[in-house]
Amino acid sequence: MGRLFGTDGVRGVANADLTAELALGLSVAAAHVLAEAGTFAGHRATAVVGRDPRASGEFLEAAVVAGLASAGVDVLRVGVLPTPAVAHLTGALGADLGVMLSASHNAMPDNGIKFFARGGHKLADELEDRIESVYADHRTGAPWDRPTGAGVGRVRDYDEGLDQYVAHLVGVLPNRLDGLKIVLDEAHGAASRVSPEAFARAGAELVTIGAVPDGLNINDGCGSTHLDLLKAAVVEHGADLGIAHDGDADRCLAVDHTGAEVDGDQILAVLSLAMREREALRSDTVVATVMSNLGFKLAMEREGIRFVQTGVGDRYVLEEMKEHGYALGGEQSGHVIILDHATTGDGTLTGLMLAARVAQTGRTLRDLASVMERLPQVLVNVPDVDKSRVTSSAELATAVAEAERELGSTGRVLLRPSGTEPLVRVMVEAADIEQARSVAGRLADSVKSALG
């Protein structure tokens, strides 16, 4: 069995790769591993379980809840809520474990399972590895230790979760949003109720799209992966800005009043300056990944803010932030972590903080985002290749070296395997967009040739 956990939990096509049996087995294994690690020592364990609106989440939720309860864990079922809401409630309620069922920005047929440790933090790699090992042992015949009678877990719905989470979001804002007109695109996802409620309580006038989930339409032509609808709506309604989430609302991208995209790098730049101004940017440092645009790095240097780079994945950003006590980090894709108020990327919180900066300064988002200039960057996804050989292929290494010589000091190349999908991502930056496209196209062909 290959490693089940990727960079963001376990994902796959629901009822094909990710079955009810797998969801149940992993949940039982997680309960046993955390018990062995002493997480449940001296008390009866409690787990918070939430999901996004995917139809498959209904049976997967039932499987996870059954697995946890059969292992003696009491379950608080919070229903459809964003991933960061489940993480927040896991910490706020003093739960020992959180479980979120979502495939985030992936298309509807997929689903996923993400576990949170006590406090609402992602599980360490070694705990994920141990869960896989215990699950594999059970599949080959090792029996579970099963409680009976009063030892089995109890299950109840926790309907207060939405209001509790929204109150937290609004309560940490530095200022209200009165006077702003905002379009929200909820991707027919987990924030369809939460985000409009939070922005409305904060005082914004709202236009909402993509907020009618039916279990099948999540991320379908809308949300942070498809911004055209939001761009058009912002212009049509004369809004000050637009905010887009993905299916589980751990991401946020934005659109300014002209309909132009504001990506995660620009959002980080705006928030960095805002947090430094109110002395909340610890060590005057922001953390981002190697995928961040070179323009972001140059802008931070010009503004006197230190920029620390990590590998791709919000978990690596978070690890760096926690280790050194930094307050802000994120990814170009819109995962933004504001560690004083969240333990993971939180799209609703990010959007609220961005809007708060617009309201506080009286400047347009377009003006605020102009603190950095995005250099031309081309990203090509190459599917159906052996992504495990990205770093070991001599043919591919030669192609990369040739591309780097051509770009010289005015650009860069990055190849990386996706952590959640069977593809390789090719990223090329250059001073000229046509050169970036040409180099990226040739490298994509090389990836197909070398790894296909």
C-alpha cells in the first residue's frame, strides 16, 4: 500500500479510492494512535467532525463517526462548516481530535479526510505514518481493541458551531467594514452560510454568488479556481472588491473594483503592511513558499519586511511560523495563515482582514495591492506522469539546466510534484511573458518525455 496521506490529508475519488471502509478504518486507527501517544490519557476522548457539502460527505461522515464512536471516542458533529472552522472548534472546545471531510478545491467526485490534533493543529508526519501503519496492520488481520457497553462513544450534533466560529471571526477584526460593498463567491462550498454571515455582521453590504450548494456543484465554474464570475459580478454591481473561497474555504483570492485579480502574494503583501502598522507582524517577518512571485520578494525587501521561504504546502509554512513565532504566512494560491487567530489557512478570516484594510485606509484594493508588481509567471500542470521521479530523472535535470541558462538572473524555474493530484507542476518566471511561456512549454514537453 502506497502512502495514503498527502500534503493535505487523504484524498481520492469518493467511493472508489476513498471508500466508507477506508474512512472508518482510518478513523479507528487515528483513535488508537492518539490514545497510544497519550493524547487521551486520563479522560474520555472527544472529536469534532465536520464536512463540506459534497454528496459523498454524507456517507463518509457516517463512516468516520461510526469508526470514532466504535473506538470509544465521543463525537460532536458540526455538519457543513469550513476546514478552518473545524480546526478552530477543535481547539476552542478542548477536543482531542478534529476530522474534516473535504477535497478542498478538487472537483466534486473527489473527497478527502483531514485530521487535526488537540488545539486544532495538523497532525505531525510521524503520527500520520503511524495511523497508516496501524490501519495496514488491521487490514492484514490484527484485531481492534473494541470497547463495549458504556465504553462506546456517544454522538451528538453541535449546532452552536457556526455561530461560535462567526463570532470569533468578527471579534478579531481590527475595524468594521461599514461602507464597503463586497461580492462573495462561496464556490457552492462549506462557507456558503458562514462567510456571508461574518461579513454582514462586520457591517459590509453584500452581493453573494455561488452560495447554493446542492452536493454536486462545489467548485463547479466558481470560487477561487474560477474567478470569471466574480470579476463580472464586481464590475456589474459596482462593488469595492470581491472575495472568492474554495470548497472548504481555507483559501481566499480577491478581485479589485476594476475586476482585476488580487492573488495570494498580493494579499500577503497588503496584510504584512497592515499588521506591521499595528505592531502585530512579529519580527517584521512574513513566511511564504518557493512558488511566491519574485515581485513579492522584491516588494518585501523594499518595505523592510523580512521574507522567509519554505517548500510548497501550507503545512510547511505553518511549521516555520510555529517554530520561530512568526504571525503571518501563506501561499500564492490563497492559503493565508494569521497565526494569532487561526491554526490553519482561513479564507473567511483572510477576506475579512483584507476588507478591513480597505475600510481602514479608505484606499482601493487596487491601490493597496500595487505595493508589489507581479513579474510574468507561467504555471503548467502536466498530468498522467510519474511524479515520483521529478528529482531523479537525468533527462529532466538537463532540460531544467538549459532553461535556467537561458533565463539567467532575470528568471527562475521550479518543477514540483503535486501533493494532492497525479501531476507535475512546471513554473517559469521571466521578465518577458513570451519567454516565460516558451520556456514553460518546452519544459512541460520534457516532463512528458522523461516521466510519461
